[in-house]
Amino acid sequence: MTLAVSPAGALAHASRGRAARAGSALAPVRTHARTPARAAAHGPSVSAALKTLLRSSAIDETAYQRDYSAYLAAKATVAKLKGTRKSELAAVMANVQAMAAAGEMTPSRLPVVFLTLERNRLWWSEDSLLGDDARVTFPGSHIIWEHYPGQGIEIQWLATFGEANGYFLAGDENADLRALLSEVIPLATQRAGGIAWEYLFEFDGGAPPWTSGLSQGTALQVLARAWQRFKEPAYLTAAQQALGIFEQPPPQGVRVDTPAGALYAEYTYAPGDRILNGFIQALVGLYDYTSITKDPLGLSLFEAGDAEARAITPSYDTGAWSKYDQYGESDLSYHELLTEFLQHLCERTRKGPPLAPAPSAPPASGSGGSATTPTSTTSAPTSTSTGGASASAHKASASAPIAGDQVYCTAAQDFTADLRTAPVVSLLSKRLPAHARAGVRLSLSKIATVKMVVRDGSRVVWTNTATVEGGKPRLLWVTPAKGGRFTVALTATDLAGNAAAAEGTVTVSGR
């Protein structure tokens, strides 16, 4: 059945979410899968939801029979399975039922919902068990699926659009690029006044369906590139419609307005999380979309996000490592990913704004349509935006760097240097009580794995190793009942493999 099985790469759509912040950060950090969503007690069943859509003529008989048959087949299959296979398929079915009960079984969502259900039915009844985060593809398809333990296999939209970008950049894989886009465009769901590619599983506290500014920004980028190369109207239309989530607030969209401009959230269900890597990649996507299509709405959305990114990016530099969000440091995978995204934005903003301001002119008669309205022409959109900064407000020329240039370039340079710079570690504790579960406090410049060796003379009396974030963390030492002076040796190895050592003396007070 499977064309390929591989472990997740650096672009894993993983989260350093609320449940993970207290732990160590070893790449990539992922929270445990939640128990599958359960249907609301009084919500409609999947069968009832489909029947309602048929009776209201929202779907036709052919669509109804196709999806209802897929649901019945999954029910029959899960009854025959055991163990992991049964629980994985049952989890996917539970998510489908929960969406039906919540009134989320909309006509535009049905194709991706029942494709997901059918792929899981086939996989768990016929194919091998999968490791955590394994990625798979199916014969005749370019879509990338990922195993989320306890949630089945799900479309990995970020990886899928990343694959499409790979086809584009290769230059000689146009057939694969066309084939992939022909698969994914029909799987978009109407959302936030436009379309979005949604995730249909529970993740880090978010219930399906949800979407991401990170994956949607990458979709914008590749759709605009494909339109530039092939001049097919469907690609431009899809790209225009995909702007919707950047205009609307959560939970439908990702736009979080700020005093400086707007932040584009990583997850529609978590507008309070300020995850920088996803935000920066969303801006890269908006920049590329705008520079290719010349859409003033794209410029407005980019400028609003750029203003916020310029304001907050410096605060994500601890001086020795990057922060993942407002709560803690990046793991190695995300540090490298953020550095790469910042380099991309640095390169683009050095060239100037994605769209040079047009000369002032009176509006054309009858103008004023929305830039997210689909167009069937191959010409670039010319409509204007009502939100964010306008194109005419941009004073820079097309060749002059914009204000964000130095911010992004400096951050990228600093984070690159951090990969080669050893941590700075020292012992802060001087005295500890005897016979106690004491915390030995250290000073640490960045997230690292710290090994502590405590000696009484030449004899080792305690060792402990933990991965801790920079600051003033504590490492456990169960101190002896007898007091004395002990030598404490520390070795800190950061996530990139750079190491440093320090030593000090701690006096344990006797009883």
C-alpha cells in the first residue's frame, strides 16, 4: 500500500505547547496525543449530519453515497481490528463524530474528512504499525501523511506544501508540482471568508478542525509560484482565497491585532501563543505572494505582520539562544528552523517591499471589490485592501531595504553564531542543608544538558544530569546527613554540542 515511510524531518508540525513548557527541549519536542474528541451528547451523528446535508441539497446523492459508504466501511473495519490498529482507527472516527456533533460537517469539509477516514481505514487494516511521527505516502498521491500517536495518520499540510516548494525549486519537476496541487486544492475548506487547509485531529489542546498560519503561509507561497510559472487561473484564485485567515481573528483565522500591527498565530485555537518561527514563515509566504501577484491586500497583510515582527523579534534573542515562544527557549530543530526563516525574510526585505507603491491616481469607476474575491483571469489582482497599512503609505522605493531588514538579518546572524558558541555555566549555591532534597542552583546562559558530579574528596557521592533552560535552574542533590565541604563539577553541553565546564564548592551544614 505505502509508497514511502520516513521519520518526520525538521519541518515537523510539532508544538512546544503549554504541556511541554516545563520539560526539557530535545528536538523536536512534541506533547503527548490527547484522548480523541468525543461527540457532544446531543449533537447529530455522522449519518444524521450527512442526511441533513443531502435533504437541504447542500450535497448531491452521489456525494452522500460516497461519504456514507466510507463511514460504514470504517465502522465495519474498526469492529474487526484489535489493539493499536483498532484504537488508531477509532480515534479518527471519534474526531469525525465530534466534528459532526459540533456542526462542523460542512459541504466543503467533507472531501478531506472522508479522505482521512478512508486512508486510515486502509492503513490500519492492511499496512504496518508506525513509529511516532512517521510519515507515509500512498501510491498515486503526493500528499504527505504523518502518524500522530493516538490520532491515526493525518495530512501533514506543512510538509505537503514544503514538498510542492521542492518540486518548484527543482525546476524540472513541473508534472509533480501540478499533480500535487491538483490534489490539495479540492481539499481546502471554506473558512474565514476564504479557504484553508485544515488539520482534523486533536493536538496540544486544540480540537479539530483547526489551521495554522505557518502551513497557510507556505501554501500561499507555492500557489503564487505555481501561478507565476504556469499562469493557470486556479492557482491564483486559490492563493487569493487563502488570504482569508490572515484577515480574520481566531478561532476562524490567525490574525491577532497588536499595537504595532498584527501577529499571525501558529494555531487558530491558541491565539495567546506567540510562536515566532511560524509567524516569520507566514510573513515569508505573504511577501512572496505579494511580490508575484502584485496584490495590494497581500501588501497590507504583510506590512501589518512586518511591523509586529520588527517589534518583537529582538525579544526572542536571549543573548545566547532563541526563544520558541514567550515562555521558553527553542529546541535545536526549532532554533535552526527559525534561523532559516529569518534568513529568508532578511534576503527578501533587503530587496525592498514586496510591492512598490503605485502613483497616486483617482480610483477607477466601480472599484472597491474585495481582493479575496476569486478571479478567473490570469492577470494579477489590482483591488485594494481595507485593513492594515496601505501600499501608498510605503515610502521606500522597490530597491531600498524596508525597516525590517536589519532586524531579521541581525537575528539570523546571532542565532547562527549561537550554534557555534559554548554555553556559560557557573555554580551559584554556596551552602545547602544536610539530609535534604536540595536544589543546587546554577547560572546557565542557554538551554543545555548539564551533568553535575559531587565529590567528597576524591569519592563521588552524587551525580545528576538534566536538560534545563537558561537562567538560574536547580539540579537535585539529596545531601548527606553529615555535613562537610563538597566539590561540585558541572559540565554543560548545549543542543548544538558545544560544551563548557565549571567547578565550585558547596558547604553542607550538619545537624
